[in-house]
Amino acid sequence: MLNQNHKLNFLNLAGRLLLTAMFIVTFLLTGGAAAAEDHPAEAEAVATALDAAAETVVDAVVAAGEAAVETEVVNTETVVALGNAPLEEPTEEAQVVDPLCEELFEQYLRANIINQKLVLAACTIIADRGRSTGYWQNVYAEMLLDGSKTKYHCLAILEKILRVDGTIRFNEQRPAFEKKIMKWTPQPTVIGEDVIATLISMCQDAEPIVVDPYLIALVHAFTPEAKDLFIKILTENLYSASSKFYAAVGLAQLGEPAAFEWLIKYSGHDLVLYSRCPESAQGNTLGDFCKAALRKLSLQDKKGTRTPKEWEAWWQEVKNGYRTKGLVLIED
């Protein structure tokens, strides 16, 4: 396709040539010949001027056409070269346009809103939309900024997306007969291993008192990449009871027997925790947290009446080759 500017120049000059030709024809049809007989000198001057004008226009049209063709060749070669160039993979730093997410982020997260219900609602909407639009990449990039004031908001958004990704991973590893019963359709995950590796690294570098948000995100991710981190948290004395609980849940989801034993051991403990609880917890003690997690992991004791001794008896019966039956959801 010709360059737009050359197209316009070419058409303009062609129009001028056409007008010149029409002027010559009109001159001849309206008595130009007779006038030439009466005034030969003037007629010759007009004819000479018209010939010169026509020759100028023709030369200009030819030159414009050649320039347009040359430009077209160059542009075509450029397009072909670009078409043959290897495509670059989209980077996670690339900014994705999503006006609604950006407005919510600006109004409710960057603005330090005190009402945490509004903040949670904004995070939930951004996570839901951002997972499909790709806006989560903007969130991830902002979380990595030095001195980011919205780091934990960003982490909360990523955690919600990892809940979905973790469920997909968990369902993918189910036995074929279970997939058939539940009519499971394979689905893609969104957040890649590189982002998960970054979250693991950030958790390792964080002070023990602030690791819980990272641990919860990694528990929801259901990824074996976090296994070593969970073991470290569970076995070192630097970390709080809530951190150890989240680490135990992460390991139990991955099928680690020692994590089940830890949860059973502390399922009767009355230490009060002031951290986010697992879904269906009947109280806020460590024991309540552990029993709620065991119910989700085993799909047993839906009423929540089983005692620590009964959990121990159950574990002794099933522990050899036991496969986790469900995931634990940590509530907001």
C-alpha cells in the first residue's frame, strides 16, 4: 500500500494535469482555432505556455509516482523484515490498560482508605478482573517498587488470583476417575513460577513478624516450589504459632505426613490467635484452626465434633500413602 502522503501528492498532480488537458480541449472547442487565425502571435504564446505547463505537470507526476513506488518498496521491505523478526514474549512489567481496575486502585488502595471493607471489596474486584485482563501484571510491578506503600494490598490481590490457580493445580493432579465424576475441564493458570519464586524470596527476606501474608498466598497457590520454605517456617523457633500453622497447612496440602501430625498434635491447643482463620473454624484458638484445617484436608468430621485423640486414631489408619482430599481456604 502506497504511503498516504505520496498518494495525496500523486492525485493532486494528476488532477492538475487533467485540468490542463481540459483547458486545452475547451480552448479548441470554443473558437480557439479561429482566434488563432485572427491573432497568431498571441495564440502561439498561449500554445507554448500550455505545452510547458503540461510538460511540467507530466514530469511532476512521473517523479511523484517513482517516489511513491520507491517508498512503497522500502515500506514493504520494512514490514516483511518486521514480520520475519522473532516475536518478543510479553513482559510482566508491561502496563495493561484497565480503566476500572486503575480507578479502584487509585481511589481505594493508593488513597489509604481506613474502611477495610471497601479496601477488601476493591482488591476482590481488581483480582477478579485483573486475572482475565492481565492487570495483575501492573499490580505485581507496583508491589516490587522500592518503598511501595501498596505492597500488601498488591499481595492481597495476587493471593486472590493464586486461590484460583491453586484450585486448578489441585484438580489437575486428581485421579482420572475423580476428574470424570466432577467433569473437570483443564484450565490455564495465570501467575507463573517466576512470580511465585519472587514471593518465596520476599517471604524468606521478611522479618518473622510479617511473613503471614506471604505464607497465606503461597498456601493458596498449592505449589511444591514453596515446600522448603514451609519446612523452614515450621521447624525454626523464630516464627509465630500462626506462621507455623500456615506452613503446616501448606505442607499438608502437598501430602507431607509430618504436617498432618503437627496439625493433629495442636488440634486441642487453646492458644488464642489474632490472625486470619481457616474457613469453617469454630473459634480463634490454635486448636480451632487446626481442626478446621484437618476437616478440609480430609473431608471428614463435617460437624466438627472429632477430638484430638479421634483425629490421631484416624491418622494411624490412613497415613500410609494418604492423599489430601481438599484444599484449605484462609478467610479474608
